[in-house]
Amino acid sequence: MPSIRIAIVGAGPVGLLLARLLLDNPGVDVTVFESDQSPSVRGQGGSLDLHPTTGIAALKEAGLYEEFLKRVRFDGEALIICDKNLIPYVNLPRAEENTSRGRPEIDRSSLREMLLHSVPPEMIRWGWRLRSIDSQHRVVFDQGTESGFDLIVGADGAWSKTRQLLSSQTPIYSGIAGISFTIPEAEERAPKGYEMVNRGSVFAYSDGKGITAQQAGDGSLDISAWYVQREDWRDHAAHDISTAQGARTQVVENYQDWDSRLIDFVRQGERPVARSLYMLPVGWKWKHRSGVTLIGDAAHVMTPFAGEGVNLGMQDALLLSRAILKASKSSDPTFQLPAQIKTFEAGLFVRARKTAELTRDMMQWWFFTDGSPRSVVEKVVIRITAFHQSGPLASAAFPFFAAGVYAYYFGFKWFH
């Protein structure tokens, strides 16, 4: 008989990864509840870059690294960070597995598909929409009430209903919104843009605005146009942004002084989706409550401008699985579980704050700093490198690295 019963609310990558990590452990019984009626009911978004010490480390512990290698795109590490005039402040080439810089790309849909195939189908209850969790930890769904769980894990995203049992805090508007598009069959339909992206990504920032283009595994390009604007911007849009033509016109009118090659990404875009970016306050945490915890966006949703959100969430799943398994192997699992979860949460709060601070800084530099990216590129490179560095040798060498960054960009700006 399993000693610990777990309910995971949400079958996104983070919830599924936790389920996989707990699989085949006789001391744990897991049920995943997902509000979507099926895996294919809606799109999963664009491309993700996974990192060695977080996302990839979690996949390795889950026994999924070899399958990951079949799906990952190391050439997706190609990267251009430029301004509105296409001056490239960062320009990195494609990579291969043996030359990887530690940020290979995988489509969100492919990652979720891999994780879905790694757990028994009967573990997931599709179409179970959570309504509430009461004070007795009874989980109320449209289909009825489930109870008897030793731990309820909220992996139910930015607008988590599980979070409501722990706090009244909801995500706050970041000040940035925009419209995303897709260019299908980009090599044929948008050959110049496809060549520029180079199977990786182009991130262009200037004047509180951004245009991003990323290669997807199916040959399409995911395009987004972000800019600083009021939260109710959709109500004041000059055009009907629910149509492709209206959405394109809405964006293009705001980017008239940008290089035409960047604007072309938008002009060629289809399937517009209006998006407003929300985040939980930096440093937010909840008071521990036995029997309930959060992971992924439910615990620390943030904007995408540091590329760390999904990696942090996958690390949550890894560390939470270790805490649960440690409790399950004790002489009194249900007694030990709350203490293990409380320790896990203390570590999560530290990791989340560090990552949220990086993400806030990146957003501030790209969108809210005069002269960006020219005025901030040194800070960006140094900050990201510092975030990922580890070990005493790295720390000792870091001042020399930082000096080298400033020297390089002094010369670069002289000639540009």
C-alpha cells in the first residue's frame, strides 16, 4: 500500500515532470488532474531553452535525457540581440551537442508530449477543472469532490486556484503587453527572416519596444511584438486586433522607425494572439500550510525576458520529488512529509527570488531604460553570466571577465 497520496493539479510540463519523477515508487500514489479535455485541446506556446543545472538536470534524474536528445535543437542556440536598426550587440552562432553553450531549444509542445508519454495514461484525469480546495483539503472539481490526499501540489499556472488556499496574492501587471504571431513554413514564405533567425532567435529592443523571432521545430517562426503600455490597452486599440490584418496594422503603426527587416516579421505573421504579461511580486512567498504546496508558475510566475521560468519550475519538480521520496522512505511518512515540504518551500523561496530579480532586471533594462540595448548591454551580459557562474575559480576570475566585457563593448560601440 502506498504510504503517501499526492494530487497534482495541472498537467503542464512542471506537473507532468513531478509525476514522472515520482513514478515507480511504491511508497507514493500520484493522480494528476487537468482542466483541459485532452492534450491537444490548445497550443502549448513556442520554444524553450533548457539549462544544464535546472531543466536538463531534472530530465536526467527522470530518465528522460536520451529521449530529450532526440527532440532538442542545439542549433537553436543561435542568437542575435540587436536594436531597432539591426545593430547586433550579441551575435552567437549555431551550436551542436559537443559545442553547446548550455541552452539548447525544445518546443513546448514536444517537451509536454515527451512527458505525457513517460507516465501511464490512467494517472491523468483529463477535463477535471478545479473549482476550489476547502479548509479540510477536499479538492472540489466540476465532476465532484476528491479527498484523502496527503499533499496537494498546485502546478496550475499563473492564475492558480490552488494558490488561493495559501494566499490572496494574484499576479500583477508587468507594464508590458503585445501581440504574438506565427509564420508557418517560414523558409518558403519568409526566406530573408528565416535566414536571419538562423534556426535560433532574434531579440530586438529599442524605445520601450521589442520584436522577437524564434525558430520552432516544425519550420515555423514564432513572432512577438512587445511594448510598454497600459493594462487596458486592448480596449483602446486603434484596430481590430482579433484579425490578422488588424493586428499587423496595430503593431506596424507603432514600429514605423524600425528596420524594415524587423517589421517584416510582423507583416508576414498570421494567427495573432494578444498577450498581457503578468508576474508575482519579486520575493513573494506564502506561509507554510501542511498538505498543500506550489510549483512552477503557480509559485513564481514571471515575464519571459530572462528565459528562466520553465527551468526554475522543472527544478521545483525535481527538488519536491526528492522531498516527497525522502518522507515516503521514513518510518512514519505522513508525519515526516510536512517537515520535508516546509524545507523544500524555504529553498524554493530563495531560488525564486534570485530568478525573479534577474527577470525583473532584464525587463527593466530592455524596456524601461533610455538608450537600450546600447546603454545596458554590458550589464546584461555580466548579470546573466554571474547568475549562472558557480565555484570558487569562476568567482575569482569574474572581475577579469567583467573588465573584458566593458573593454569589448567600448570598442564595439566606437565602430557602431
